[in-house]
Amino acid sequence: MKFSAQEEYGIRFLISLGKAYYSGKGKTIPEISKSEGISQHNVAKLLRVLRLGGFLESERGHTGGYTLSRPPEEINIGDVMRTLGGKLFDEEFCKHHSGNNSFCAHSIDCSTRGLWMLIQNAVDNVINNLTLRDLLGPEKQLVKKKTNPAKSIAL
Amino acid sequence: MKFSAQEEYGIRFLISLGKAYYSGKGKTIPEISKSEGISQHNVAKLLRVLRLGGFLESERGHTGGYTLSRPPEEINIGDVMRTLGGKLFDEEFCKHHSGNNSFCAHSIDCSTRGLWMLIQNAVDNVINNLTLRDLLGPEKQLVKKKTNPAKSIAL
DNA sequence: GTCAATCTTGACAAAAATGTCAAGATTAAA
DNA sequence: TTTAATCTTGACATTTTTGTCAAGATTGAC
């Protein structure tokens, strides 16, 4: 159970562009490449995913660059994570892992699936209730805000 | 953010051996291979990981096979998941992703790290409070038991 | 219009995860 | 003791993920 590289970089790029959103406008691929220490080509590839996901807009030409497509508080981290890394648990799961039993242990009742869904629900409760804005402040503030979920996270 | 194949198979094998633990004793590699639809060699490779993790014991020879090393209720799912797939978030993270900034954005304050830790805490609250025994009943029972975590999951 | 800077796209290379194979070691039954 | 069944290990092949590259398209400044 790991975060993919695309997820890690994608979140970092959004944070970088989220900070730029308030103070100025956007950033260019070379700028992000330099500040994050990733090759320009790789930055371009990953920003493309976020653009196709609707989180970013790009402009070409001499004064071009990338900007958020809407304010940070309107960008849901759950949506972002699903765009970058897909869903943790997928319905296809049961098709790939039915084993040789003709009575697929999974279609009727499957504890592995139950565990996966429990984990996914826990993760979704966190990421669906965060926006990019929550990631722009200091780390301690984020942890403080969300560690006691009773106030903000609906079940 | 995906489960690794090793995690998926590892959990399934433990469930299979957990059911065998009460009724009889253990299972052989060919038996698990057949019921789960995975090659014997691959089963052998994955069971080895669980054995080295201390969850299983093996015996060779004509009447050999694999058995749980202790009762299902003493096998913590969090321990199992960490053995199979490592930790979701690792301290090494900040070493690999410091970027070119000499003042590593991560060592002092890093919202990406904060998000990762929030997610990991949510996952840990689920898996650290489950034992293999919880996975041996019907799926509905598992979801029911743990969906309202107030009673059983300590913060 | 020319130039330099930007983003865009598809193809390719490298690395990591996953799965397979072959040879061997151990044990119990016949 | 022989045999057949089991587990054990390391090497290798395949697949997926990740990262790189080259050629092109667009835009603003001069």
C-alpha cells in the first residue's frame, strides 16, 4: 500500500500553484522543475494529468504557464487523489481475483474485499473533507485541524 | 494509492489458513494454489514472506504444509499489512523529495507530508484495531462491526 | 515577421514490481 | 531404503510504473 510517484508529485505541484494563486498568478514548468528538483519533461507530463483532470489551466507562449482553474478552497483533495492514482479499491478487483472456484468467493462474500472497503472508507473520510486550501497553511495546522475529525468530518 | 499484489494475496492466504486453523490444522501450497487460482510457485513465494514475518509456520515432508503460528485473534492486521507492503509513509520520504531548495521544504514544514500522515493515521486506526479473526466471519459482519469506530477504536 | 519562450504530444528507455522456473532439501510412508 | 510428497531458495522472465527524449505548436515581445 503505497502512494504512487504521480500522486506525490501531483499534490506537491498543486500546493506550489495554490500558493502562487493568491500572491500572483501561476508558474511555469521550468520554475516548478527547479523548485521541486524534477526534470522539466517529467513536470510537464504530470501537470498534463492535472490539467486533463480539470484542476489546472495552461497557456502557451512567451508569458504562458500553469494556473489553478479555480480557487484552492474549491479543489477537493479526494478528487485530486482519484485523478492522480485511481481508486484504492475497484469493482474490477473481484473479476481479477476470483480464483479457480466456480463459486467466486468474492461475489457473494469476501472478507478481503470487506477489509479493502474499510480502509478505503477511512481514507475517503479524510481526503473528501479536505480542500487544497487546507494544504496551503503550516503542517501543524493541518494535522491539528483534522486529527480530531468529530467536528468537520461527517459519517 | 494502491494495494500491492503481495498485500492482496497475503491477506487472502491468511484468511484461508485462518479458517483451517479452527477446523483442522493447515494447508499445503498445492491446496492454496488450487483454491485461489495462483501458481504454486507464486504461492510459495508469498507464503514465505508471511512465514518470515512470523505469522506462519511450515513443515516439510509428506505430511507437511503451512499453519498459523498462533490463533487468528492474536494476529494483528496492521502488523500483517506492514510486513506485506511496508509503511504507507516513511521517514525516508523527505530524503528522496527534498527538491533543489537548500531549505528543504519538508524538513521544517511540509503539507504533503501532513496529508500523507493524516491518511496513514486513518488507515492505521482501522488496521491496528483488527485481527485476523475479524476477517474470518461474513463480510457484512466486518463492515458492521467497524464502520462505527467509536466503540472499538481508540484515538 | 522573427525570435525566444512557453506548453503539447507520442515514442522510447530505465527501473521496479510481479510472476515463473529449476534445482535442491526435508519428511513420512511403504 | 526407496519413493513420493512436501517446502526452500536463488535466478530469471514478464509486466507495469516511472522517467526521458525529440519534434512540434502556440504566444508575446521586438
